Amino acid sequence: MLLSFLSQGDFKSFLISMLLSLPVIFFALSVHESAHGLVASWMGDQTARNLGRITLNPLKHIDPMGFLSMLLFGIGWAKPVPIHARNFRNPKWGFVFSSLAGPLSNFLLGIFNALLYGFVYARYVLLFYQSGDSFHTTVLFWLARFLLIGAMINFIYSVFNMIPIPPYDGSRILFAFLPTKTYFAVMRYERQIMIAMLIILFIVFYFFSPFSWVAEKLTNLFAEPIYSLVIKSALKNI
């Protein structure tokens, strides 16, 4: 993700975007894993709660390589929250809902950031045309940039984790509907599938990022109506 700035020779944007991305990634990963653990707890499995993994403290969740990958390429991972399906009151649906909780939490965060981005960017545009470049317009510009990064990262992480291939959350949701024998046959090769998938994704991302494309479309979907509403309201009052 951030490497796109370097490829364009924009080192300043790379550094600023990296600094803005750090808190976003920490929060996105922490919310994602905590959501898994929280829903698992509601469904009867207290493993994550007993291990202190239902927390927004990023030190409990960060995997160094996964964090670096997410910072540079836009795709990454955290330390998985341990979930024991045998503890669920309903093992099948407990596994489905706890797996869905992570991507859903990031999707909701993406919507929240996109809505705020539409509002703040509209205020920036209006203020810029009223008073030109100033301290306040600069603050609004970088705040809008921060919210844009927040929307993009959360949407990317949400969509990425819904891939129906092990070990991503989408596979755990899909496989819950497969026969037990088929499920365990696939999960036996989970690690090999994960490595192969990451290699394929990194190669694909070198040419085109489908997750970034989807995240951009989702961000615009939620941000543009707010942006248009603020601009139109301001023009009516002129």
C-alpha cells in the first residue's frame, strides 16, 4: 500500500502516510481480534477472555511480520485469537459467528471512517476556497487523509479476511457448512495453503491490488453522499 508512494518517487507522502497508518493498523488489528474473542465468549468459549485477548492493547495482538506486511503492502495479519469450538454451546454456529465478527468489525470501522472522511474533506474544500492555504486548511487536509487511510485499511482488511481459503476467516465460515470429513481434509494443509496464497497475493499486488480497488469503491460509496450533502448545504447558505 505505502510502497505505491515510493514507486512514484513521493518520499514525503510515504513518510507522512506511514505515520498516519500506524495508529490505524494498530486499532484495526486490535478490534478485529478482540471481536473474534468477544463473540466467542458470548457463544460459550472463554479461551480468548482468559488469555487477555479481548483488549484494544495492540501489544496483545500484533504479529511483527504481519504488521509490517500490512503497513507496506496493505495485506497482513495479527496473532490469531485461540478459539476452541468444542466449548461453544452450538459448535457450528459459534464458529461461524466468531469468525465473521472480525471482518464485520473492520467493515463497520471502514464505514465510520468513510462517513467522517466525506464530511471532513468537504469542510476542507469549502475552507480552502474561502480562505486559501492556511493552518486550518492544512489541519483539515491531513485529518481527511487520516480518515481516508482508516477507511481504506479497514475495508481492505475486512475483504481480505473474507477470502474463502484457509486460514482466513472466510474459509472458516464456508467450511462450517461442509461435511466434517471434507473440512478436516482441507484443514490438514492449512499452513501450505496459507503460504501459497500469500505468495500469489504478493505477486498479484505487484501489478494490481483487487482489495484496494474494492476498498476505494466502498469508501467512495459512503463518503460521496456525505461530501455532496455538506457542499450543497453550504452553497445554499451563500
